[in-house]
Amino acid sequence: MSITVAADPSLSPVEFQTHPSRYRHWRLAFDGEVARLTMAVDAEGGLRPGYELKLNSYDLGVDIELADAVQRIRFEHPEVRCVVIDGALDKVFCAGANIQMLRSSGHGWKVNFCKYTNETRLYLEDMSEVSDIKTLAACNGATAGGGYELALACDEILLVDDSNSSVSLPEVPLLAVLPGTGGLTRVVDKRMVRRDRADVFSTLVEGIKGKKAIEWDLVDDIAPLSQFEAKRDEMAQALIATTPDKGDCVGVELTEVPMKRCEKGVRGDFVILKETGGRGASLTLTLPSELGPQIGDEAHAAACSWWFFQAMREFDLALLELRINKPEINLVNLRVIGNPQVALDLDAMLAAHQDHWFVHEVLHFAKRVFKRLDMTAKSFFALVDGGTAFAGTFLEIALAADRIYVLDDAETDVQLGVSMLNGGAYPMGNGLTRLETRFLGEPEKAGEVLAHSGLFDAASADELGLATEAMDEIDWEDEIRVLQEERASYSPDALTGMEANLRYAGPETMETKIFGRLTAWQNWIFQRPNAVGDSGALQCYGTPVRPEFDYNRT
Amino acid sequence: MSITVAADPSLSPVEFQTHPSRYRHWRLAFDGEVARLTMAVDAEGGLRPGYELKLNSYDLGVDIELADAVQRIRFEHPEVRCVVIDGALDKVFCAGANIQMLRSSGHGWKVNFCKYTNETRLYLEDMSEVSDIKTLAACNGATAGGGYELALACDEILLVDDSNSSVSLPEVPLLAVLPGTGGLTRVVDKRMVRRDRADVFSTLVEGIKGKKAIEWDLVDDIAPLSQFEAKRDEMAQALIATTPDKGDCVGVELTEVPMKRCEKGVRGDFVILKETGGRGASLTLTLPSELGPQIGDEAHAAACSWWFFQAMREFDLALLELRINKPEINLVNLRVIGNPQVALDLDAMLAAHQDHWFVHEVLHFAKRVFKRLDMTAKSFFALVDGGTAFAGTFLEIALAADRIYVLDDAETDVQLGVSMLNGGAYPMGNGLTRLETRFLGEPEKAGEVLAHSGLFDAASADELGLATEAMDEIDWEDEIRVLQEERASYSPDALTGMEANLRYAGPETMETKIFGRLTAWQNWIFQRPNAVGDSGALQCYGTPVRPEFDYNRT
């Protein structure tokens, strides 16, 4: 049905590291407490051939730069208290995801593109919530589809008041797909627009502008072009006034993560991702032998070389590699290697110095990496055997896995550990800790695990309910291999759907609704002939051919 | 890809009314406070040709009887305090949804089949929650897939302890689809099985039996065949002990609803569903001119002839007709016609006598009908013009609509009304009232509407935030027509996805998770070649052909 230029395996793998000096699509500037992030998409700068990024429309490459900018603002410019996002074009703020790109992309690429952009939008909200860096979308022109979804992820939206510029979600009427980057969810769940108005708005190609956009809670304010800059600055200052003073934080430069592509995967100083055959891969994080920085200031001085930060950045890149560049991998073995006492010492240090802004930022970065692990559509088995160090912060990696296999054998010393950070430092998207989610039906067991602070052996881990199965040495290798072959033989689609349902027991939040309800419906629509068939709307848009729909309602 | 026997339009439309005397698949027996519902599926009794319902597997026809039985227990046998669900076969309780049926069904049929069965499972839980009729799944044999999902919807599960009988969800490994009738959700969210165990269980073809099934919280108890009946009765009595004594309620017979198929739709005494051309239909409920029964006992004496009960039963049938027999209808105009004071008088009577068991049951029946409206994948416009009576209970129909158009014209008397029942009698699946959901961002407005008790005119409705748009007579007909033509021109898939996201602002519950997250993923999988393609698992199951999967993970 759809050609698959975007995911063509003959093209070079996607790189996720970038730097403002290499940005093709954004300009990032700083003026004291205000950062200005200006979308200036290079139409010729698409990540893949075959489409032009006209009218500030975006592809994955544009969003990789945006995600980079958001990280840099937090780490390199802790003095910032408000980010103003605007566009460099006349009359257009952002036209949303590029249609030609979507049209030429295979299903998996579309899905992973949307997932990544959804994460970036959530990172903007996370920055506002935990780092007091507020965001203002200064929409200086037409704000359509994904453009409006980007604005929705900001704390406030200012729209230029002229005869043309509207906010709009034209996906349903124009393209027969959903505003799937959080749009529908944020309209009713974040801005809490009345559902009938949301319904009208989401079917209105021309969108809504001016006073009506305010009245319907679609934007926070409007200003004619002549007063736009003044209003923008005023709103930014008002947002700043809601945040605490930052004191004298000095940023750290985000240097390139030393992660290299190698024959069967990627390799950093601490993290190795390696294909192991049979649709499997291993993802291994190795702890250093010593704690390193003992206080916040030492960690700050170490900056990107602080091993914990570097290891988390490497882990994040490995997850992206798995998702985007390794679709053929179905099952991933997770291992954390090293001395588990180093992990617990790290947690003691993190807990003691979590108020240091840099430690705080790194902790929240780790939180986002673990959430990315939760959201990665691969099967994960944590293998807890000799030499592993699933303790404290790194126990989260096991808790995020679909299964935890523990070697319980008299001949092998296997240690796990828990710290107070497992009690709240790394909440999942559903707002619960991974221990709370695991023991939803027996909350006292989460407490028992937390009370068991320090290191414990395999048998204790099993008693505490942390082992899916504990096996002895005789069974270990063979059983794991059989289990993996079995897992890797199942339909990857059924597994993806199953995991998306089992990983998120308990409450749903706006965040999980975006990935659960909205994304699942969008993925469905991305399969439907009315959208992606030869006569579907996504295929016909911008051509003289009118789409032909099968009008049977499902 | 899939042949579409089950939805073949040349076959006669599905009938939703039945009676125990006509059941082909269930036996319903009463013994004092215990009802026994025995699944005894007639393999030759499929609703559509082309498949055999072997091993107590089910299709829509089997579930229509189950839904009927659940209603009859509540209305005809209010003395019942526990329903025991078991199977009539040796060694098999229930094998789940029939695979040959799924294989031969078109996409829309599969989706609507699953939706209906999901509603039936929720009706079991509703019966337990609000009518104190508990349910015990007495699984006297293998309990697989949809069979276990049926058991999961019961309060407790007893499994026979023999060498063969297990509970299992083999959909993922065998069929490459999900246990989509609430299975995955209920395992982790209702029974709160640990997520890694749920993961293992949901990929284990052979399932789990005996003590391990108890240890993993998959069943509540087990008993060898020789003690099965004694244990079953003991558990039923223990469930009864948790419920209050019912007093001397006398049931009412659920007589056939006088709803007939006519040229362009269906017609009852109070409800008419009629195709209006252009993929549209009108669904109109007409109130009687007088209140009728004034107290609970009079309503009870009127039984199925009580106009409110009959009107709701007709409305329910019209919704099912729309979903299953009218896939080509995309947009439905909703109207309630009559004297709005009759509606408010009804609500005063309902409020005053809601403790009367029959009134209580009818109120909760209406609640379920309105939820079915929320869950119906058609676009609904409520048209509030001269002669309409969207008041109190019947205002819920407007509040469930995607849009509410109100005629505000000096020449026409238009009245709406609100009652205390709009404040909590009819919660949505998300646990909120429709007013609370509508005014999620401005909760005080829900209060303002409720405070405005009694009748009010179109202008007031608009001021109160109840009108999507108020129009005068000059615009009314033309504008509505244009809006409808526009709506009916959009992709029905995109609209279904959009409505599924906009209708449920606010919290998610287990119920909305089943329809939002689980169902949306299942619908996605029902489109994927790995499940439904010529070499997909659903197509190959039971044949000598092994499925061939595209192993790229999405």
C-alpha cells in the first residue's frame, strides 16, 4: 500500500545526537532568564529523501533537534525560567508533521515517529513541572495539526490576531487520521475544552482564531502583529513570576555521548547493545568499580563525565537505537553488571544531594529514560545472575522488564538491592512507582521490599516477589534460551499489544492516555485503507485525486 | 484478506431479543437465592453459517442469550443473590470466542462482536455492584481465552482440580491476537496479578492449573471433581452471606419489546430509528403525554408496560440495530419529543422511589443504555428544537451526543430541563456524570446547571453551556443539513477514533481502559497481517499451515 522510503533499510541509520551548531531546523538563543527556540525548518533538510519540509512541517529529524534543545536548556542553561517557542516564517508558525513524509513511511516508522514526538512533548511538560522552566508557544502564524499539538504541550499559548492565523487540528477532515501527538487528549484533558467544542474544533479545517479561540480555551491570549512581541514578552515575564528564583546555578555543557555503532549494535563506555541472533539482543549496563563523585558539587564538576549521567545518556541512546534502527529485534535481555554496592552508594549520594540542581536534573533525566524503557515496544527479560548489580536505581531496569529471571544457586553469588529511590524517585507514566505497579494488589509487599533496604540474595529476591522465576544453575542457560526462543516466535504485533496493556496496571494519567488510548487508536487508523490505502486520504492529500472512503462504520 | 461470511448483508439482520424458552446455548435454572446459568452451546446453532461452535465456544448469538439471561435474573428474579455460571460439557468449561467465526468475519463485525461481549461482561459486574447479585464462575473444565475472560468478570472463580483443567489466555501465542474481552485488563487491574506473572500467563498456551492458579491469583479456589459441587455451593453461600437480605421482592416478566423492523429502520411505541439518506439516520424517543405510574408500586405493577422502562428497552435495541445491522449509517440525529414537564415529573417520581427495587433496577438499566450510547461508534447530533423534551433523564441523551444544536428563535417555544438525576443517577464509564465530564475544566458550571432545576428556554441553555451552537429559525434547517453532510463526508474510521478520545475526558477506570486501551490495541491487531493476513495466525489456526509472521516490531 504505502511505499516505505522513510524506513528504507538501505539508508543509513538515524543518529540521535546533535548539537545546536549542527541544527538545520531550529534556532536556540538565550537572553537571561528567557530562552527562545525558533522553528525554522529547512525544507531541504528532511531526514530521508522524498519529501520537502515546507511551511515549518516536521519529520523525525526536526524533532530530534527539538528534543536536544530541551535537554540543553535544562542542563546548559539552568538560569532559564521561560522558553518561548516561535517560528521563523511569516504567517505560519508550524504546519505539523509532514504529510509527504507520513505518506512515504511504513507503518512502523510512522508509529515510532509519533512515539518519539509524543515523548518530546511530554519532556516539555516535565521541564515545566519539575524544573520550573515554563514554556510559552508564541504562535506568530497559522498553527495547524502537529503545530498546535506542540503549542498544547506548552504552559501557555499566544496566537497572533490577524485575519488568517488560526489554531487548528485538521487531521480528521483533511487526512483521515487523528491529531495523534497528544492533540485530542490535551484538548479535553489538559485545556479541558468542552467536548462538543473539541468535536467541532477537531473537524474544522480552517481552525479557530481570534477571540473565539480564547473563549473556547484553545489559546490563552491573542495579540495583533504590531503588539505581538510586547504581549509575548509580557506573558513570558508573567510565567517567570510563577517560578522560584534559580540562584547561581552554572550549567554544564552536554558533550557528545561516546556511543559508537559497531558490528552488531552500539557501544558506549557503560552500555552495550548487541544483537544476539534469533531476533534477540542484549542490552547491558556496566557500573564503574567505584562511586566517583560523593557530593553534588563533585558530580556537577564531573558534568557529562559523571558516570551515572553518562550511563543514563548511553542507555537512552540504546533504547532509541532499538526502536528506530533495529525493528527486527523482538526480545532484549537486560543486564546490569558490576558491584551492587556501588549502585547503593550512588543512591545514598543521590538521596543526600537531590536538592543540588544538577543532581536533580540528572535524577529526572534517569526518570525519563526509565519511562522510555517502559514505552519501548520490545519484550524485555531482566537476567539476574552472577556478577549482576540490579540494585537501587538500577533495580528499576529490572522492574521495567516484562519478566525477571533470577539465578538462585548455591555456587553463584547473586545480589540485588533496594534503596529509598525505588520508593518514588522514578515514577512511571501512571504516577506510581514500579514497585507500586508491580504490587498493585498487595501494596504491603511494595513496603516490604522497600523495608529490605540494602543488598539481598537471590532467594530473598524471590521471597520478596521480585523474581518471575528463580532457577538453579542446571536449568539456567537452557531454560532461558527456550523461553527466549518461544517469545521470539510469537507475533510481534500481539506482543506489542499485550505489553502495552500489562505494563500499565492501575491509574491512567494524561500521559498514559496519550500512549494508551490515543496512540492505539491512531495506530489502528494508520492501518485503515481510508487513511493509507491507495485511495486513502493520506495518500491523496495534495494531489488532484479525491480520497474514496469505505463508509461502513466500525 | 478475510472472507466476510459473518457480516454478509444478504443474511437476515441480527435479532437481539430472545427468551429462555428459545435459548440454544444456555440453561437458566433457579433454586431459591441461587441462579444457575449453564453454558451448553449448540455447535450447530451459530448465528451465521460457516462455523461450528464446538467446545462451548461462542459467537454473538451465544452472547445475546447471556445478556438476556443477566437481565432476566435482575428483573424476573430479584430474590437471587448469587449466580453460578458453569458449563454443560465434560472437561471443558468454555473455549472462548469461536475462531472459525472470527476468521470468517469482517473487521467491523469482529469489533462490534467484541464490544457487545465486553458490555455483557461489564453487566455482570454492574449486577454485582449495584444489585447485590454476586457471580461465581464454577469452571468445571478447561477455561480458555474468552472462557477465562467470562470467569474474570465474575466475583469469584472456582476451578476444577484435575490433571487437565487450566485457566488460560492463549490468544497471543496461538492466534496472534489479544485476549480482548477485558482479559488483559482484568488480570492486572481487577485481580491485580503481578505484571510479570500476567506476562507469563498470557503467553502460556497450556495455561495454569491447580495450586499455582490460586497462588498467582488467577482463581479463588480449586476442588477435585468429587468435591466440586460441594465447594461450588459453599462458595455461592459465602458470596450470598456478603449481600443484604432482599426482602419480598416479586419479579416482573421481561416480555418482548414491541419493536418491529420497518422499511427504513425499526419502530417501537416510543422509539423510532429511521434512515434519512446520505449515511444519516434519526433516532427519536417520544414521551407519553402523561406521567403514568406515580409511585414505585404502580411502576412495578405496570412492569414492562411502564413507559419509561419500555422506552429505554426500545432505545437499547435501536442502538444495537445501529451498530450491528446498520454499519452504513455514520451520523445519527437524536431527538426526544414531547412535553418536557412529563420528563421532569418522571424524575421526581424516580428520585422519590429510587429505593423501590424495581425502580432501582430500571434506573440502572437506563444507566447502561446511556453508556451503550456513549460507546456507539456513530456521530451523534442532538437536535433541540420545537416540540423536543430534553429534560432530566432525557437530557442525558443530549449530553451523550457529540454536539447539541439548539434552536433559539422568538417564534418557537423550545424547552430543556434539568433534574437532580443529572447529578449522579447516570454515571458514565469514567465514573463522572455527563455534566461533570462536559465541564471538566469548570466544575462550577456543572453545579450551575444543576442549580437551574426545572425547565428553561433555549437562550438559558446556551448561557448554561449546554448548546454547542444556538441558531435562529432562518439558519436552522440549512445549517444543520450542511453540518451533517460535512460530517458524513469524513472518514468513518477517523471519526470513530476521534470520538473515542473526545468522549471520555477525565479519569480512566477499568471499564474505560477496556474500551479505550485494550480494545483500541485489539482493533489494531485485527488489522495486522500477522493476525488476519492469508498467512496470519488467525487464518492458519486449526489448519496444517503454520502462520508466517513479519517479525519487524512496530
